Amino acid sequence: MSSQSSQPLRSDMAGDPDMLDLVELYVNEMPERMANLQRLWREQELEELRRIAHQLKGASAGYGFAPVGDAAGKLERSLLDLGANSGESTNQTLRRAFEDLIHVCQRVSR
């Protein structure tokens, strides 16, 4: 795993009262999203994993969690690269991207 922070990750929109409920919903749904990502990884459902990473990448910035979107984008790119390339380094990059996304998601907080 990369040397990322273990500090809670708070939304850039946490101070916006109009976004408070939406940010809270996003945070509350994160454990279920992580469980789904981990299940897809375990079952090697890579196309579905790529689809979920793409959705997470798009939605995260809208809730003020750009680091989640960045990590999801890296996983999505790694999964797309997997189709074009194969080999140990590609698999390691994919695993690292997946672990980094889970790590960032674990930090999501109110």
C-alpha cells in the first residue's frame, strides 16, 4: 500500500449547509460501497469493478471528496490498461490502485 495519510478525509463542502445532508448520505453509504468494491475484487469481476470505479470517480468530486475520485480514476485506468497489457507489473499496479482506493475510502468522514 502507498504511504497515504491515515487522517480523516473530510468533504470540501462540509461548511456548506445546503450540502450537509448530501455529504452525510455519501459518508454513510461509503462502508457499503467499500464492501461492494472488495467483493468485486475478490470475485475478480473486473468489468463491474471498473464500472463502479468510474461512477465513484465522477460522483466523489460533487460531494467534495476529490481524493476518492482521484483514487477511483487510477483504479479505472489500471483496469482499462489491464486489457491492453498483461504481466506482473500491470497486476501490481492494479492491486496497488485497488488498495489505495480502499484506503482513501476508509478515511472518508463527516
